[in-house]
Amino acid sequence: MSYHSFLLEPISCHAWNKDRTQIALCPNNHEVHIYKKDGNNWSKIHVLKEHNGQVTGIDWAPESNRIVTCGTDRNAYVWTLKGDVWKPTLVILRINRAARCVKWSPKENKFAVGSGSRLISVCYFEQDNDWWVCKHIKKPIRSTILCLDWHPNNILLAAGSCDFKCRIFSAYIKEVEEKPAPTAWGSKMPFGEVMFESTGTSGWVHGVCFSDSGNRVAWASHDSTVAVAEGGKTAVCASLTSETLPLLCVTFITENSLVAAGHDCYPVLFVYDSNKAAMSFGGKLDVPKQSAQKGMTARERFQNLDKKATTDSKEAVLESVHKNSISQISILNGGKAQCAKFCTTGMDGGMAIWDVKTLESAMKDLKIV
Amino acid sequence: MAKNTLSSRFRKVDIDEFDENKFVDDHDEPADQQGPDAVEVDNLIRQGDMMAALHIALRNPPINSRNPAIKERAQAVVLRVLTSFKSSDIEPAVKSLNKNGVDLLMRYIYKGFERPTENSSAILLQWHEKAFAVGGLGSIVRVMTARKTV
């Protein structure tokens, strides 16, 4: 596990390029910085300046090497690398509130933007006009869309929203693709159709993720729960309440295991058992090196009692790698089926890379099924 | 200064009520939730069976009900049970609850904090400490994010 502190400001969002040698991130301002790995260091090679508001989402398409960014200025830009410079193309999203998240579809011919205008803009490139065009998914969304994830079939889109629901929509654009084959979530998929809507959890849905097969979707909501739904005749939902602060981001690392992280500043493993349709807590994935427990003198004990009304010797220092909330988690190697490495960035301006094999061997009882 | 000769009635209008995009919660049917059975709970307290009293008091929470009287009554019953406990019995009582029970207990505790009486806060704080040890920050977050009160 390695940790690199990029900035003092929070990292609003990040995205990796195809071979994981470059990372694009937003240092909590209007710009996007691209860093290149240089041995053990990271050097800034590009600064993308076009947005007029904070950049809230970045996604880097691995095959076509295009970056899409969206921001609070209600715009999205698609950046293409021309020689040594990234050139932006404006995409008119037709929204009147900030954009919050953006994701390329698996085939990279479309991308979806979630916004505070209570709608999702699905954008595709129209060859005739040489211009990005967007279609809106409005019903039945009633509040800001916080997070998005695409199904591997390039059609279905999972969206987590502030109206306490996680939904799966169809984002089928007939201009750019064929009619899709039936999936576990349904067979009729006209544009904007709701294939699934969650019930049972309350709280804003901060993070959503499809599994590698697309048959399962997981979401983390603000009431400190994480839930998995499996598509089928009737979708089966399993949720788990946790004793920790709310989780902000979640991702599948195998078909049955999820890693989630949030305001508690460390990633956590959850395991989903489809036979019992139940989720269980797998373990905390951040075991700090045990610092030697200093003995407390009687004087210190009395001072603690006087100041803090407790004789506890725990200092108010976080023992985890990240010193502030983790806001985004991304898979580096292995895909969502057999993830070998994943990366977390957070409000402490740092990025940590976690190796699944090392974690498994370091923590006994940790079973990643 | 010029006197305001126009009507000021518009200042009393609640503009948010007319917002067409106003978020309205889904209304679940108010299931027949009458709150816990006060008589049964009273009997158990008199007999001294505190654990059973607690479990009965935490049944049928009037979460979906829109009748404030039912909610008041339920709160009163639960508060009676909580204050009748001996301090040393609180911890085993909390341990005997399942996850949902602890969350529900937390909701009643915070409801009790809203209207403090003579010595209710002290007892509630003791309960809060024990419930927090089991439920953690998550149970408190769930109380704060719940759209419907108990």
C-alpha cells in the first residue's frame, strides 16, 4: 500500500489513464491537473484550464484516450490529446444547475452527466453536425444525482440521487447503437425507462457501482448503510447497516466482494452472499502499524480527567492512512471481477494505492470471495 | 421616510409551499401502528420484569403514523420504561437488543432529549452511552437521516 500526498487541498475527483501512468485530478479549483508517474514521484505535465467553476467529475476513456470533465459551471468538456496539448470541446448539457458526476460508457461512444437540475444528461457525438448532443432523463428523479455507473452492456445506467433512491435507467440511444439484448434487469429498454428503483434505505445515495457481470448493483447511502440488489424476476435487495460514519464511494472488487470508503477515512470490505441474499462486514482494510502504547503518568491521567472528563489515553490523531474523508475509489488493475489494486483519493489531498493480495495476507480473517 | 402604503400581506406567504419542484416524501400508508401497549408495559414494570418491559415498549413504533397523539403516547411509555431501569441494568438490556432494536432505542432517546424533564436527561444520557457503544456512530447517523420520526 502506498500513499502519496499531492496537495493540501482536497482532491475533488480523479481519473487514471489506460496504463495507469498518468492521473488527472482536480485540486478543488477550476482546473484539472495531470500528473505523470516518474519513478517514485509524480510530476505535473498538463494543466487543463477551461472550466469557470469547480470541476466535480473527471473520467478518462481508456481506449479512445479522451477525458471528459464536468463542473459547477453547468458545462462539460471533452478533451482530446492533439500532439502534446489537450484540446477541449464544449458539450452543451442544457442544465441550469451544477453538474456533479460524469462517466464514459464502456464502449466510450456516450457519456452521462448527473446534475443538480434533477436530471441525467446522456451525451453522444453526432457525426453530421460534428457536435456532442445530449438527451435528458428526467422522470422520476426528484433531486440531485450524486453518482453514476454504467452497466457493461453500454445501455443501462445506475444513478444514485439525493431523493434517497438508487435507480437503474436505460440510456439506449438508437442513433449510436443496436437494440440491446435482455438482461437480468428487464428486456424492454426504451430511453429513460426505469428498470429498477431501490426501497428500504434512506439517506442520500453517495456512491453506486455495477458488478462486473452487471447483474448486481451496490450503493452506499448517507444513513450509514450499504446495499446490494440483484436483478431478476423480482429484484432482491440486501442491505447492511454499519456502525461507522456514512460511506461515500463503493466498488465491486470481485463478483461477491465490495470495497467502500467514506467519512471514516479507511476502506472497508463487505461480502455479499447471494444464497442468503445477505451482506456481511468483511473487515477494515487499513490496519495501522501499532504504535507503542506509552504508559501514562498519574499527572497525565489527572490532566486528562480535568480537560476531557476521561482517563482514555487515545490521542485525537487518526491512525488511518488518509487523514480526512475518502471521496472516490477507483479500480487500477484487474477490473471489477478480479481487482488486484485499487486507489482512493480524499479530502486530505492524498492518494493511496491498495494492493488486494497484500491486504489479504496482512489481515487474517479477511476473505475476499 | 415614505410610508409603506402598499399591502404587506405578501410577506406572510410561505413561498416554499408554492414551489412546483418541492420535494414531497412518499407517503407510506399509515399502518395500524398504535404504539406499544401501555397497559402491558405498566404491568411488567410493576412486576419488576424490566427486560420484557423494554422489549414490549420497543414494539410497534408509530413511525408511519401521522397522528401526533399516538407518537406522544409511545414516547411517554418508552420514557417510563427507560427511567425505571437501574443504572447497572442498562448495559445488559442494550446488549439484548438486535440491530434494529438499538437503532429504534436511539431514536426514542433523541426524541426524549427534545423535551427534557426534571431528571430525564441524565438517565437518557446513560442510555445513550450504552446504546452508542453497541450501535456506534452509524446508529446516530440513522436517527439524524430518518425522514419520519418515531
